[in-house]
Amino acid sequence: MSGKHQTTIARLCAACAFSALIVGSSHVRADETTNALLDLLKSKGAITQTEYDKIKARQQAEAKDSAQKLQAAETRAREAEAKAREAEAKAQSDSAEVAKVKAQTLTAADMAIPSKMPPKAPVEYVTALTKCVGIRVNQVDICIKGDISFFGVEQWPDSNPPRMGGTTAFTGAPIPINGGLTTVGNQASNSIRGGLLPSSIQVGISTNQMGWDVGVYFGIYTGGVNIEPTAVNANGNGSPIGLGTAGVDFRQVFGTIGTPSFGTVKIGRDIGVFASDAILNDLTLFGVGTPAANLAPKNTTLGRIGIGYIYADFIPQITYKSPTWAGFTFWLSAMTPMDEFNFSGDPFSGTMTGHDLPMGQAKIQYVGTWSPDVKLTLSSSGLVQRQQSECLTPVGIGGPLGLSSPCFIPGVFPLTAAPGGSGVQTTAWAVDGFAMLDLWGWNFVAYGYLGKGVGTTGLFFDGVDVAGNARNSSGGYFQAAYTFKGWLLPNPLTVGASWGVSHLETTGFTNSVEIAQCNASVVGTGVTLSGVTLAPSCLVRDNQSWIGFARYNLTDWVKIQAEYTHTTSENQIGIKNKDDAFALGTTFFW
């Protein structure tokens, strides 16, 4: 209750007490008039003495009661007056306190904001960033980005390849090139398909906790075409029939933790370190390159995979990336080991499935920027992995593992089965070098690699023979492009070309039998081993291509790319196949 209300109530109580006093005094005057009237009636004989005495006694009792009530009223009046004074004093005190508080409030409101706490700019919680669409939730940043990549591809296969002679069942068929990336056929093929870079949705979540930058990343990719799963899952054979579904490649799932001074540790599945600069700077990454099997399109095209570099792949790993010092950065990685795999189907390519150590990969990179138009990037990367054969039971030609297992006595020919439980091992390795120069609108790239046991096209594809001997491989590519800006077109137009090759050699004591097998294939047969005649085959030696391309940035998000690609495959005795392809399509980036 406010002081003002307390004062009002006290005053009302005092008024009531005062009224009671007035009423008491009026009772005293009434008693005096009654006594005079009684005496007059008695003197005239109107009432008897007895009647007089009764009335008098009752009057005295009523007078006594009135006196007591008057005394009580006087007491209440004094108490009410005291309370009124107390309430009035308290009200005055409260009014002073309220005035003081109000004055302080107004003074604080008029004060300037302290300089140590400047007003913060409004935070945009949902915003389109340079490289993604960003959402900020308290201290957590959620970054969503991706692409939609589709091209119309027309391929003209080699319709007149060198054919086998002789009088066998294979006579008239094309001479084989096992592991060749060209296409042989009678008819041109057309497809609407994804390019080298599949369509994707990628989500990154990052924050800072206790001074550490922490993040997680998920990347889901699809080529958008029907896929028949094989040993390579979503990257298996195409299946252009009704009721098919596209393959889903969940190729990225990893977490990172680090600081600017310590560097960053990555744990999970992501692109490998070796040969990563080669594919990430290949301008067919946003296009098609060699389409391979366009008649039944696969999840992705090849670009220059197997035709200039070995695919870096997406591999489970634990990788450390250093801070950048004077332009230098390095990576060290332990990755899950991979099998030596007979990709080509060549009867003398081996498989090795034993791994007792992780695969090791590393890279060092230098980036120097002298102006916005002049930038030099140099890097070198490498890998090493020990490969072992698992020979639990003796095998021979036609045994449970057949020719494609290196479970034979090394260096012995004809091939002889090794004792059960024994096998061979080899160390596969590779190194590369990369250089890129950006100079006043020009882009120049030179890349080369060499290795042993690492194979071609994919990591450890056809990298060893059936006895576990490691094959030598090498390759590289050159690329040049120029970006036109500010000419007749409102947005940048990039025009360029590239050439590349990947090379694989035979090795060890199987070298001679490989060549004999190729020569036998020319006449529609194969070599005979331990009484078994093999079907015609011949391992690839080179895959190479020429590519011309033009890319126009229609908007910041939409890029249109056109390409013409000429691809050649050559086997170990120089027999060649060739094909041509034209691609036109778009990539939407956000």
C-alpha cells in the first residue's frame, strides 16, 4: 500500500473518533433536560414517588453506560490521531525515497555507454556466404554447400580396331587391351550423365571449444545414373534399364581439431594426400574428360584418372596438416591399407590382400603470391604400403585362387604353387611432383608421377604380377588455359587444352610370358601353361588423351562447359584403340 493511501485511511479513522465524541456530549445535555422534567411531574402529582424512583434509577444506569462509552471513544480518538500523525510522517518519507529512485533512474538513462563495452553489430544468423549457405546457432556455424553436375555426352567408339586373325573362336574380334580406357563398338552412344565431379550435398559443422577449432564434415555424392553394384559399389557398372536407381557415394565423413599455431588433425574418410593436387587442379574436374563406357554410364566419368594421374581416392585416415610457414605447408597421414587388385582381368595380374601396417602418405606444398595476378604453387607427395599375400592353402594353375593370386614360388617358371601358409610380400611406393603458375589470366599446370607396385588408374590396380613382383608405373599431364575477362562477354570465359598419359610396365619373370600372351592374342589364342591354354588377352601399356575445353561462368553459381576428348589405349605390343567424345553441360555450385 502506498503512503498516500495510508494517510487517507488514518484521517478517516480520526474523523470517526471525533463524531463519537460529539455523540457522547449530546447524551450529557439530554440527561439534564430529563431530570428537570421528572422533578416537575413529581411536584404536580402526575407521577408517584415509586414511579419517580424507578425512572431515576434507569436514568442513572444509562448515564453511567454513556460515560463509559464516551471514555472509550476519547481513547480511540487519541489513538487514531497518533496513527494519523505516524502515517503522515511515513508518507512523507516514502515520497522522498521514491523521488530519489526516480532521479537515479533518469540519471542512469542519460549516461553514455561505457567505452569498454561498445555496442555490437547485429549478427546475421542465416546468410549466403562466399563458399556456402551459413547458419549460426549460438557458437556453432553450420555450412551447407554442394553442386549439381550433368552433361550430355556423345561418344564415337573405335569401330575399326585391329582384329585377331587365325582360325579360333576369337578370330575377327578386336585384339584385347586389358586395362585400356577407350571404347570399342559399332555405334555411337549418347547419355545424359554426371561428369568427373558427381552431384553432391556437403554439410560442415564447426565451433571453437576451449581454444580449439573443432569441426565435422559430411559429403554425399551421386552421379544420377542407374548403377549395378560391383566390387567398387556405387562406382560399379552402369545399368541403363527401367526401375534402376542411382548410386549413393558417402565419400566424406570426418572430424577436425586444431589451432592456428598447432595445425589440424583430421580423423575420418576424405580425399587422399598423394596425387590430390593433380585431380583438384585438373580443369576437367568441372567437366567430363574421357567418358569410358558411355553406352552404360557409370557414376562418374574419368577426366584424367588413369590418363595422367592415379586417382587419389577417398580413404579412412588420420592426417596432420601443419600451419603455413613462409608459404610452406606439409601433411602426414596414416591411412587404411588397400589390396593389390586385378582391375584389368589380365591373367598375369596378381591380388594381394594381407596388410600388417597402415598405408603412409605425405605431402609438402609451397604457395607464393606476388600479386593478385601472379601466383606459383609447387608440391610433392608420396605414399608407401607393404603388400602381403595370404596363402592359406597351396594353389596352382586352375586352383581355388587361380592365376590371379601371388601364391607361387617367386622367381620360378613355370609357375609352381608355394607351400600352404607361405607367400610373398612387396613394398609399393609412389612419388609425384606438381607445379601450377597463374599469370595475368593464364593458368599453366605440369604434373608427373612414378612408382612401383602402385599400378595405374586406381591405387594398386594391376600393380603386381601373379608372383607378387611389383610393376613400374609412371605418367603425368600438361595443361594450359586462359580466362577472358571484360571482353564482349559480361562474365569470365576460360578456354584451354591438356594432354596426359599413364604408363604401366610388365615385370619380373612374367615379362616374357606377358609378351608371349600378347603375341598369341593377335592370332586369337593364348599361351599354354601346364597344359592349360589361356584365352586371348594383353595388358595395357599406355592410356593417353588430348582434351580441349571452354567454360563460361553464366552466373556465380552456374557454369557451362564444353569439351572435346580424343583418347588412345595401347597394349604391351603396340596395338592401339581410340575413341572420341563431345560433352556439353552445366554445373551448379552453391
